[in-house]
Amino acid sequence: MSYDKPLPVIDHDSRPYWDAAREGRLDIPLCNDCGKHHFYPRTVCPHCHSDDLKFDTISGRGTVHSFTIARRPAGPAFGDDVPYVVALIDLEEGPRMMSRIETDTPESVQIDAAVEVTFVKATDEVSLPFFRLSA
Amino acid sequence: MSNGRDPVIVGVADSALADGKFVKNASVLGHMALVAKAALEEAGLSLSDVDGLLTAGMWGVPGPGQLPTVSLGEYLGIMPIFVDGTNIGGSAFEAHVAHAAMALEKGYCEVALIVYGSDQRSLRSRNLGGRPSVLGMQHETPYGMPTPVGGYAMAAKRHMHEYGTTSEHLAEIAVATRKWAQLNPAATRRDDLSIDDVMNSGMISEPLHLLDCCLVTDGAGAIVMTTAERAKDLKSKPISVKGYGEAHTHWTVSEMPDLAHLLPAKQAGKTAMEMAGVSHSDIDVVQIYDSFTITVLLSLEALGFCKPGEGGPFVSNQNTAPGGAFPMNTSGGGLSALHPGMFGIFLLIEAARQLRGECGERQVSGAKTALVHGTGGTLSSGATVILQKD
Ligand SMILES: [Zn+2]
């Protein structure tokens, strides 16, 4: 069955991130100058504006900063997913990212809950990093 | 300034709607031309007097809307010498007032026209550019983020977590705003509304219900600005632009510095109020962008009308309704009057009408100073204007 939801339009900034995700790793930029991670991937560090960056494999652990339970889909492609949880995850390494929380019980999701990454294959090229509530 | 170039508003106009749709048949550019003429006519000016043109919108993209002042200038048959197509979302028009004020003060133009239009309701085309999954959005759109409501919902959730704010608090705002709409014959939704109605209106993006969200309507509005000196010869009563400020922080909501605190509003409000030399107790009427109920609550706190976290108690007991201590969104706002995609220009129009004393049943008596605050994007931008009648 073909994947009919929107896919990321991958660019030069994000290529290594999506390549890693396809291989089951969460790789995000780490600044060689200020030592901070950032997300989403940029060519210049948003903290200190250095362009001396590398991709670093991170733990995939974090906590829920906030979330919403979508009771109406973001377009027809997401209709079968309703209700679903879109969340902002505070990664253990510092940055915040948007993702989905995979759960059969959306009402069980809470702010500050511990989560860990899981990769959901969309196409041969793209796997999306989703999160699950930690056991 | 004492050289007569202090910026003033000398004309405002908006288009007639029925059930949220334009009454007249015209293209979106035609509706903008009609409200521009009407706003100019208030002052006894015409389109040929306009030498500054400011607009932002979502029409004609891709295509002529990509260069909106250029396309609109052509349609109007004018050659502006000062233009501004700043688009920071629904707050763009508060920023336009700021930018026109600076151009007027500098002597860069004499008559500035700010104009907006959208026929999204008639076209059934509520569409914020589709948010294609490129650049920063490649990290949001694939997850099914409902836009724009999802980001506002996450902010509301976070505010509830940090401060104990409740859905009932948010519903107070929707209900108070509806009561103002009931006093405004031009408002789209004027039926009775209770807190329970809001709570039972169906969850869209938790914790926001359907009636926490603004309307989807058509609409066009225009504002004419000139200098105090020029205004002496015009037929309308000028409203002074005393202060202005603007700021923005993020596009993707994951980059919002603090979900429970609206930094652009805090910054823009501070800049504008300091410039105007006014304090909170000087403000007689406020118009605050109400894309969602949470937008208002966060703005009230950030603008300093109450302390951080106290927005819920502040709006309780219908404090912002007609007869309440804090008259706010007196037209019925984006929640009940109209919301044609970008609402900021209509906040300014209502503020000017309140200061002129033209608001009939909903008139705030003795209103002399107004604060207008717009929010755009996903709580991305804020722009504040302080207006005063002399
Ligand atoms: Zn750095």
C-alpha cells in the first residue's frame, strides 16, 4: 500500500538526519564550538552561530514538554489516525522536537512523561522518529 | 515630534458581510479597492492622494500575491513611493501601522493606505499556504500537526500544566466576546453562548474546543494614515498613533522559546507603551487578537495586564464582557465578529471607532486611549499599537 501522508522534503541541512533515521538512529547536529546540540538541523549553530558542526547520535530518550490530542485530522491523509497525539519532546541532550507519541490510549499521555524514540517506516527512503512512553 | 508630522489615523473602513460572506460580488482585489475608497472618503481623500501602500495577505499565491503591494498597486492604478508587504501573520497590520508611522515621521510619504482582504469563506478555501513539508516544516507536517490550532493547543496544555488554567477559564473569553458581538449588528455570530456551550462544542485539538477557535469568514478592511498637519485640512477626526512595537521568535512551534509565555507580546507591548508614555491604568479599551481563546489569555499576561499565570482568574466572572471592568474585543473579535484569515487590521479599525465614539450600543464610554495587540503565525509574532484621541 502506498504512503499517502506528507513526506519530508529532504534538503542538504537535513539529509544526514533522515539518512540516520532510516537506519534506526537519531542523529542531530552538535556544535564543535559551544558544545550544544540543536534541532532542527541547520548549517549554522543557532546558539553561537558557528558553522563548525557535526552530526551526533543521541540517546533517543526525552520527556514530553507538551502535546495535543488531535480529534480532527490535519487533512484527510491523517483521518484514520484520529485520535492521535502530537507532542513536543524535550530530548535528554537539550533540544526540543516535534513528533508523535505512539499509544493506544492517548488519555494516558502526560506532560513530563518519559519517552523513547521508535522509528516508523514510511517509505524506502523515509522512516519517521516517533516516541513511545517509557516502560 | 513637534514638526506636525506625528502619525494619525484619518480613515477606516470594512466591508459588509452576511453570514460571514461578502455581500457584494467582487474579486478579492476588488473588495480591497472598495474598502480603500471608503476609508479615504472618510477623510475626504481619494486613491490619487495615496503615496504609501501597505498590505499582506494570502490571495493569489502562487502568482500575483507573491508581490502583493505590486499587484494591488497595479489594480488600484497608483504608483506608491513607500511600500511595505511585511507579513508576520495576522499581526502584520499592527506592524504596518508602525512602519507607516515611521515613514510619515520621516517625510517619506504623506498618505499611507493599509489594506487587507480575503474571500476564503466564499471560496471555501481556508488554507494557510498548505504548510508544505519543506525546510522547518519537514519536521512538523509529516506528524500530522493540525495547523494552526495544534500549536495553540500545545501552548494551552502547557499553561494549564504550569498554572492550573482550566478550559472554563478559556471559555470565559469566548463567552465575553460573544456578548460584545451581540451589541454589534455587523458581527457574524450573535446567538447566546454559555460556558457550557463552549465546553460541549466538541474537541478539535485537545484542550481546545470548536468554540475556542476563531470564525472562518470573508472580510476586507482598510486604514488611512497621514500626518497631524495634513489631518487639519481633512474632514475626519484624527486618532493619534502614540506608540508601536513588534517582535517575533519562531515559525515552527518546537522553536517557541516558552510555550506558556508570549515573549513577542511582552517585547512589543513594552516598546509601544514606553514610546507612548502610558501605563496600564491609562488604557480604556483593548483589542487583542483572538485567533483562539488561549491567544488572548497569553497576550493579557505578556502585555502586563495581569501577572504570568493569572490570566485565568483575570478573565473569570466575565471581566472582559460588556459591563465588566476590562472592556476587550468590543467588536466581537475573531471569535464572534469575523476572521478572514488575518484579523489584525480589524482590531485597529474597531479601536479607532471606539476612540471616535462611533460604536453605538457597544461604545466604551469616555474611551480615550486604546491598546491594540496582534498575534501572528503560531504564537510567532506580536505587534502592539497605542492609539489615542486628543
Ligand atoms: Zn554553537
